[in-house]
Amino acid sequence: MSLFKKADPVAPKGKAPVPAKGKGEAPPAKAKSAHGYTHPPLAPLGIRAIENIFCPLSIKSEGVSCLIDMVGGKDYRVKTFSGQKEVSSEIIPPTDRKKKAVTEFMFKGMIGIHIHPEGMVLTLDQDTNSQGQPRLNQPPLEIISEPPPSDIEELRSRRLFSYDLKKCTADKPLVIATNKEHMHMQIRMLDSDGEDAWGMFISSPKGLVRDDSKPVLILKEGVSQRIDRQFFTQLAGTSSGGIDVRTWNKDVHDPIIMEVKVDDGNLLVIEEMFTVYGLTILTQMEQVTYVGVPCGNTPELQDAHLKECERTVLQIRDAIKDGLLAHAQEMALASMRKSIVRDVKEALHKKNADGVGVLALELAVKEVLAPTYAGASGSETAMNVSHETLRLLNAITSELSGWVEADATRETAVAAIIEGIKGSEQLQAEGFDEMLLQELPEVHSDSVEMNTPVFSDVVALATRTFSSKAFARETKALAREMATCEDPALQKSMAVELDKNIKRNITALKHKTLVRIAVKSHLFNIEKSKREVLNFDPTQVSDQPISDRELETILTRYDAYTEYLDRAYEARLGKPLLGIIKEFQTGANDEPMQSLSTKSFLAFLVALRTSGGSVSEKTDSVPAVSSLQALPDAIPDIQVLQPDPAEPKGVVRVVHREGALLEAAFEMVQHGGAVPEGVPNGVWFGFRDLSERIMEYYVSVESQKKRDRDQDAMVLRTFTSILLLKVVNLFRALRNLPALRELGKVQSSLEKGVGILSVHPGENAEDELLDIRNRPKTVTEPAMNIRHELRQMILGLEKAGEVPKDTYRFKQRGRSSALLGGGKNQDKVALPITIRAQDGVVTIEAKFNDEAFSKKIRLTALLGGDEADAGETVSGDTVRKTVDPGQPQGKPASKTREEQIRNNRAIIYKLVSGLPFFAKFSDFEKKRIAERDLSFKVVQKGGTIIGEGTRDTAFFILIRGLVHVTKGSQVIATLGPGEMFGEIAFLTNTPRTMNIVAKESVLVLRMDQDMMNQLEQESREKLKDHIINKQVLRLAETTNNLVGPEGVDLTTRSELPPDGEISRLKPEVSMVLIDKLPLFQQFSAYEKKRIGAFATSFRTFKPDAEIIREGTLDTSFFIIIKGKVNVVKGDITIAQLGPGDFFGDMAFLTNTARTSSVVSQGEVLVMKVDQDLMKRMGSEIREKLKDQFLLRLTQRLLQTTGKTLKK
């Protein structure tokens, strides 16, 4: 039973048929003239298909006309007239399928008549002047014929096809077979960020589309495109067109194949233009539709033609089904990559909830302020910034970003904008004031300080913005156009655009005002207070306050950096990040983590800043504004990693000194046997990439167009196996081991391999031999002739019938001047490749057509267990040296003390980077920790790190090795890398209660209070977070031992109690209340002011109100400002708390359900702190609050531990 169905005719408008018309115009209603039936006029560059039943047909244009009629019922006769004079008459058999060009000396726009057996296609060229410019007001063609027959709509419907593009999905494309053998097409939905769009792709003879193919046509609403010889000719001239010229010359018979249009609602309309074979269309991977007039003069021949077309398209369907699954997976992975890259861009900006780019603000402040300190010396091209200055600048920018997010700043910004709008008579007269005010929230004037110069400054900024030429051009002009528009649909569309425009302007203005208020109101006080807190040396900075000029410069720089960060990201980070994620997804990267260097990004950012944004993206040597480049933590780190090798998931992290700004997970490719058994993923995909580049180097581009994905994958897999096996056997030969016949012991062979392989010329001009460099005479394993092996492999596949003959054609290459290695007598090679094996790391370096290729494959752990010798500190001799076999080995060169220190720090940095304990630390912070050489200790097996009963207030982090925790002679626990111990004595200054003994040679980091004080504030906070988490776990364990598992029920979930009423306190009132509380005794006056600025966090609860309800899941904690509360468990009051106490901290820290209720005694004023507010407060306030958490947790832990021991 045939799968064919009748083509869906395009729904006519009213009762009129819908003949195709040039450029997607809807045809006007039919009309009769005195001489016959008048067709809709044909505009220049238009196209019209007309059935031969309309003959005789008269075509008229300016100064020229023609008459077409049928002779003998089958041939066409075309008479051409100039004015009333007949110029020519020609009989044209329909089988000639030729184009008749009708023109006249004064008329340059040619009429094209394309003759076909069932009708004709008319075209009108664009008339141009002598300069090649299009003629204005060129008249259209007038077409007059016999009236249409009664069945014209049915006849025309055979050539029309309509389809809802929304049905085109990744696994169900629309397939169009244009003839019997070649030139098939697929329409697929594209992964686009904006409006819906679909792409038309040229497929192979089997109907497959390469993964890297680009669409030859983008389909979306309003698009109309003629698919003709000119269309294919242009594709054949481009490398990405997917058209083979020889195939095109052989199989494209028709001058015009079809016209495609996309109407409103994404309805695709295809009109077939009397092609030889018609169009066979496959929809939903099961329904076949033939569009056009079947080929053949008899019903039998036409039926045979239809069956052949059906068989062709079903063969295409079967061929692409397997490929569609892989394509759908790749589309999903690609969409995931693009989404992550967009999210990373937002995180890199450090955009807050209001959309302010905090990083742009930090860069502006640091660039302007850094040169004002003696600790930052030099010129713009050679600036040095001391560590103390860096700490000060970090503290200033952290505090300033907190002020940007403070409730008081937000309300002041909104109040100033409202004041500017209401004060503008022009906005009121034009009716814009209400439209703008609707986009702004309400403001409580009690918390806004209006009588300040900064407030007046921001009001003036708002006034300037709404009276600017840009606002008039973009917004006011649109409003005026909408007011005069009479089309309701167009007016509705304009209203939506106007609403978006107003929201965009309000949002941008709010960003600017937030930054301006924070900088001008607080920067001077911030800088002054941070100097005092950090004990900054007064001799390092001038006593002069920050000037108004510097404040304005910072604001100017901020505006510039918001733009430059976007441009630098697109130019230097976006594509590399996409590539790294893809390598992880496909398994080509076997590293546990890869960091994306931001050095190039920063250099380009500096170049943009220096040149005012006019730098070319190809520029690498740029002038350096080193006051930025000397700030190593100015730009967040970007890391791509696979946390668990057993899980097919990866993570992209953006890490700054405040912590992780983004953690985005992505899926991995399910390989399903693609990697040979026994071969590590990283090894296989590393050599597969090399093999792919070698094949691209040798095989011509033209032959690539004839291959499909499965065929390429099979050939590449075969060649990768050959290349990898040869590399393994060459390294085995250096160790006098027998050659392998199959890929079974790749891991051990390469892991223990030591040597260098490189390419050198062979006897013939085209030979390149991969061999051992300085080959020892005892080695008998032959070299690999790369080109010869590849050719023989392809010939073997052709002989076996797995690859069609001549599918892979080799390029003709001469010997280039590329040199491998050094020396004036070095042989010249065309393909420089070097493969090194050393210490379990295989490095591949090559150059293809002057493009560098590099891979580093790690097969063993970063460092073994014997890197460090015995002693108190790590030795600088821990890094092994690369050995070149065959070269004479002398004594190792002695290292200077500085080299040993650098080497030592590099090893420690790598060790620290590999530990989950330091995952949230930025690269800069980890490097700073690694610089604390004397704090790292090596303890030999059996050595005591902590002795029971001793007094030492340091805690330790285990970097490498295992330790035993013992009590007397009993081993209580064994700890591994990343574990922390000794923190109780650090917190309580009490004697040690356990022994810590090295089970093997171990490396530890010793942290005492002095060491903690030397670290950056953010690093201290992260270490304290680890201590807090450990204390919480211990407290939960001891509580469980004390009351039993049934005593703590964390599974019950209850509804949250009503939230308290927001109390918007005046700044002076909140300062008085906060200043009285013992909790805030260690806080500076400026920090207390910051806390009071978060006005919406202050809540008032009435008497006997539930503030916390047992069993609810709420991760906020509360600080009592005024009043008292009862802590209730069931019906029993277990504690009373008053001003300065806090509660709810355990749920805040553990993200678990509340274990008790808290009820107000009388009216209570509290400050509610959630995770978001904790981040907004700034690092100094966070650290001091966490110190209070640690104190409370330690007290609770000691109490419960004591009760457990008594029990």
C-alpha cells in the first residue's frame, strides 16, 4: 500500500485560488478584460508558473510583448512583438526545456519564458541603468489569457504544498527529494535565542546532513526564496554550500525547481515549478507526498515514476533515522553549551539582582584608585601593586558592591528617578510621565535622604536622560508613530515595542543611579574605614580624600567597562569555553579539571580601555594599563570539571574571591562502544583528534562533500586505531618489549613510556615517517609512513566495499619549509608532529598549514607518593625532569634557591587545586596559600602531627597521604587528603584530646591564628565555612547519640508561619538600636550603618506570634533587635532569648527543617537574614557573623559532648 497522499492545497482567501507569486505577494482578485482573462501583474524579480491550458497567452511590457500558443497540442509557439510589429516566431518542443529570453533594445529587463511539458514559468529581470542601479518605477508584466477552466484549483493544488513548520523537530525533519539521485534537502528547526527559525540543509545522496553543515537558507516568517539554477550555482561556489559541482551539472535538470515561502504563523508553502521529477516530500518520518506532475506519457509510466520516488524517499528515511538520534543529542548538547556560555557571561559580569555589573564597578574603582597608593608604583605600562594595596582595594570594592545592593540605595535611586520624571514639564505634556512611573516601585520616603547633593545629582541625571536625543529618537518617535497608525494589529505591535523600550530605559537608568549613589555617597567613607580596619600604613597613601574628579572618572570608567566586558568576552572567552565544554562532553578531554585562562581576555579588555573601544579583535600586542593587569584577582576564574568520573556529568564554575558565582551542570555524550575496550577516553579522543587533522591535511575538501557522517566516523575510527597502535609499539620498543597486535595494553604502555616520536622525510618526496627521535640501533619496530598507511587503509576499505571508490581523494602536496627541531642541517618535513611520553603524560604537538595543534593527555595521578623527601618542608627537587632518550645524560643542573622555591610552590599549588576542600577558592587564593612555604610540613610514616594533651592552637589540612586518629593505642578513624583536624583546640584554646599519626609519608598545611590573619578576608571566610560545616556535622552526631535517632525528626514538613510586618526604620533609629547590642560590639560604626541600610530585613512581630515553626523548611536566621522570645519544643519552653541573641542559625547552616518553634513574648523587632542578604552584606560583616556562629556552635558542641560522655 502506497504511503502517498494528495498534496495539501494552500487554503484560498475567500473563494479565490492562490497561485504562486513573486516574493510572497498575495495575488489580487481575478478580473476579466475585454480581450480575455487578466492574471495578477508580475513585478520585477518575480516568478509565475502558468499551466499550458491557459494558452493562448499574451505577455506585455514596456515596448515589448509576446504571444504563446500551442501547436499540434504539444509544441509551443512563441511570437515576439516590438510595438505592433512581429519580430520573431519560434516553435519550441516542450522536451527542450529551454528559457526563451524576450527583450528589446530600449528595454533591459528581460522576460524569461521557461518551457515545460505541462506549462511554463515566467520571470521578469530587474531593469538597470548604465551604472547597474535598479530602475525606479519599472512597470510589471501584464498577462492576459483564456479564462481558467473549472478544475484549475484542483490542477494547481498538485504543485502546491503547505506544512506547519512547528512540526519540524530535531527528530522529525521535513525531507524534500528533488529528483531521483541527488540534491535532496532537509528542513530542521534551528537553535536560536530569538524568534523561531528553521534551516534548509543540502543532504548527501543518502539523505544525510553533516554535523558541521550550515543551513543554505534560513526560514522564518516573511521569507520567500526561489530555488533555481542560480541558487545552486552560488552554493557550488562556496566551501560550506554542500554542493558538488559535478553532481550539480549532472543532476539538476530544471532551471527553476520551486519557490518556498513562510507565511504568518510559520506556515511553509512550497510551489513546484514543473520539474522533471517533481518533489517527493517526507513529513513526520512516515507520510510521503508527491508534489508536481508525474513523469511519463501514460498512466503506467506515471505510476512507475511515483513508486520510484516513494522508494527513493523511504530509503532516505531509513538512512537518516540513525543519524537523527545522534543529531538530536548533539543539538541538545550544543544548546546546553550555548546556554552555559551565556550564563557564564552574566556571572563574569557579577551582575546582581538589579542587573548592575559589579565587576565593571570593581575594575573602575581599582584602576582609578590603585595609582594613588605608594604600594602601587610605576607608569601605566609598568605598574606594580603591592599585596597590601591589593587587600585594601579588594575590601573597598567588596564593601562598595554591598552598598549598591542595599535597600536604602535602591529606594534612594528610585526616589530620585521619580523626582526627575515628575519635575519634567515636557514629559507631562507628552504623556510619558505616567508610562514611566508605572515601571517603578513604590518608595517609602522615611528611609530616603533627599536633601543631599548626590540626590540632586541623580535627579538631574534622570532629567537629562528623558530629554536626550536618544530617548526622543527611540521612544518618543515610536509613540508618535503609534498614535497616527490606523491598523489595529500594527498599533498593538507598536504598543508592545514601546513598552519594552520604556522598561529598557528605566532599567538602564536605575543601574546608573545605583552606581552613582553608591560611589558618590559612600566611597570616601569606605576607603577611610578600610584603611583603619586593615591597619594600612599611612605613609603609603596621601591624606587627601578622594576627589570629585576621581569619583566622576570612576563613573565614566564603569560605563565603558560594562560595554568592554561584553566585547572582550565575545572576542576571547566565548568560543574557547564552548570548545572546552564540548571536549568534556565528547570525552576528548581526560583532565579532571581545566581552567580557562583569562589572561588574553584581560589583555583585550585593557586594549579596549586604552584605545577607547576601537581595537581590532586580531590585535594581541596591545598597550597595557597595568594598574589592571597588576590586579590578579580582578577577573573571576572559569573552570570546567567532571566532579565524579563515574558520573556522565560535567560542571562549569565561575569562581571569584567571594566564592562560586556560578555552578552550571552539563550532560556528557553516551559513547556506547565508540572507544575501544582497554583504551582510556582521553587517550582515544586525543589521538582521534590528531588523526582527524591528519586526514583533513591529506584528503581534498571536494571529496569530503560526498561523504556522510557514519562513513567518516568509521574511516576515522580505523585510522585512529592504526596510528595509536603504532605509537604504543614504538614506545614499547624503546623498553625492549614485544609489539602489540591489538589495542589492549595502551594504559600501561604509555604510562610507563619515556621517549620522543617525531616525523622526518622518507625516501620518496611525499613520504613522512613517524619514528623514534634518535632511534637506537637495537630497536627493530619499523617507522610509520603516515600518508602510505592512510592510503593503504582506504584502498582496503574500498576493496571490502565499506567505502565507495574515489570517495577519499588525496591532495597533491610538495615539501614545505617547516622545520622540526633545531639545527641547520635538520631535514625539512611537510607535517611536523612530535609525540612525547614522560611521567605518565603524553604530549602531542603538531602544525597543520601553519595552524598549531596541541594535546596533553595525563595517564597517572599528578604526583606520586615519593615526590618529597623527608623533612620539615617540601623539597624543591620534587619535579622530575623530562629525559630525551638517545641524548647523552649528564648530571642534573643544580637549581638556585629561587628555582627550588618556585618549583616547590608549583607542586603545592597543583596539589591544593586537586582537593575538593579548596574547590571554592579562586586560583589567586590557592596561589597565595601555596606561597606560605613554611606552613606546609612533610611528616614521615609513624610521625606524630598532634599529641594528646599538648597545647597547640593550630589546625591542619591534610594535602596528601593518610593519617590515623588514635586515642591511646586504639585507632578511631583514618583521614585522607582534604580532611581537616585540630580545629577544636584552634577555637577553644584547650589541650588536644586525640593523637594524629601519619600512616604514610604525608603533607599537611598548618594553620594558626597568625597564618589566618595573613590570608585575605575571603580566604579566611571560606576556611571558617569548612570549620562551621564540620562543627555542624559533629553537633548533629553528638545530638543523635544523646537523644537517639527518634528524638530528632527532620522529615516532618509544616506550613511556614505568617511573616512579620516590614519595619522601615530611619537610619538614625536603626543605628541607635544596633549600637546597643553586644552582638555587634566588634563591628565598626560604618558596618553598623551598612546593616541598618537593609531596611526591608527588619520585621516586627506582635505578641504571641510564631516567628519560627517547628518542622518548617526555612533557611533564614533572626537577630533580636528589641523584645524577647521563647524557644518552644512541643508544649515546653526550653529557652528565653533577648536583644542581641540570634536563633534559626542551624537551619540556615544545614538547610534542614526547624527543630523547634520560636514565639514572641511581647512585640518583637528582629532582623531577618537569608542567604541572599548574607551575600549582600559584604565579606567583613559575613566573617564577623560567622565568628559568632562558630562561638555558638562550639559552645553547643562542648555541652552535648559533655552530656554524651556522662550518659
